[in-house]
Amino acid sequence: MARQQPGIGFSSSGLVRILSRLALAEAPDRAASLAEQLGQWLDLADATSLYTVLHAQAGPAAGQGPQRHPLQQELEQLRSSMGAALGSEAQEPNPWRIRLPQPGPQESPEQAADFTPYHRYYLAWQREMENSIPPLRARARAQAARGGPVLQRLAALDASLEQILAPRERQLLGTLPLLLARRFAQAREAAGTALDGMQPGGWLRRSSAELQAVLQAELEFRLLPVTGLIEAIAEEENDSP
């Protein structure tokens, strides 16, 4: 079956885009430089993780719908459940038992302006991503290694890319909370004596939403390699007689 290469640019990652947006909003040169450095590296990692464009899925044959592979279902479940928890302000425990910090009624403005709980929140989600995504990627790679020649090459390439890119990627993703901490401090300073941070439109609510948006983008970025691998596996199985 002839395959088409989709139009995927080097800046397709939402995390690269949101970092660029944060850099434009940053005043200090150091923060803008950090965002630029992160953007350049993640842009490169984004491009290399999309190696499956070389074997992009063509449209299914007329009258036939591709069947969902079990690994696709597992991936979608992980993406939807973790994504929903990342975007929620509710205090009910999610499956990961990580709650977005909410200032208590007895907290002073100084306590509410402390980024420490948000820093812990971000790091907790990063740990959960590191615990949840690599095992799925390893299972997908093992299944690809049992497939045809193309999938075997993809499995070998994925293993090499993970080994080469993972340490640097982990280091740079680890700097994201530092960038957010600076933006948090700037938002609090700009608010002056305002005490309505968690009110609609308040600085604290905006900062919390921004933090969650970066986490959502980081989740999608971390899922790029396993998504491509699983799509390649499903494609080969759907193409098989």
C-alpha cells in the first residue's frame, strides 16, 4: 500500500509552542534565554520522535475501518485519564492522588503567594509521567520487535533514541518548574496588594491555569514517541491480510 507523508513541522509539539509563548511574555533576559534553550532542544527531540512519518498511515481501504489495537486503547486511556486529572481544579482524589494546591481560608496573602506547593505539584506529576509512560513504550517496542522488518527497525531506532535523548530531555524538562516559579513571582508582584488571587481572573488562578497548561503540553510531548510506535504497530496489523 502506498504511504503518504503527513505535513509535520519541527515545531509541532505543543510544549515547544507554549515555551515560545512564555518566552515572549517574560521580561528577564535569563528567563527568556531558558525558554529559548528549552524550545530549541525540545524542538529537536520533537522532530526525532516523529520518525514514523516515513511510514505514515495511509487511508483505510474503502468500506473498511481500522480496528483499534489494544495498545492504542491503553494509550488513549492513559492520555485521557491523566489529561483530565491535570486539567482539573477539583479536590477529589484522582487515580494518582495529586491535587492542585488551593489556598486555605486561613492562609495569609504571603502564604498564598508561596510557589512551593505548586513546585511539589509539578514534580509529582513529572514523576507519574516517568513512571507511567516508559513501561507502555517498552511494551510497544517489544511488540514492534516481533513484527515485520519495518517495525523491527523502528523498535531498534526507538531504543537508540531513548538512550541518547532521555538524559538531556530529563534535565531540560526538570527546569520547567523553575521557569514557572519565576513567572509565578512576576504575577504576584504585578498584582501588588490584590488579595483576590483565586477569584475569576485573579493572578493565582491564572498562574495555576498556566502551570496546568504546561503540564498538559509536557504530557503530550512525552507521549509522542510511544504514540508513533503504537500507530506504526496498528497500521501494520491493519494492513496485514
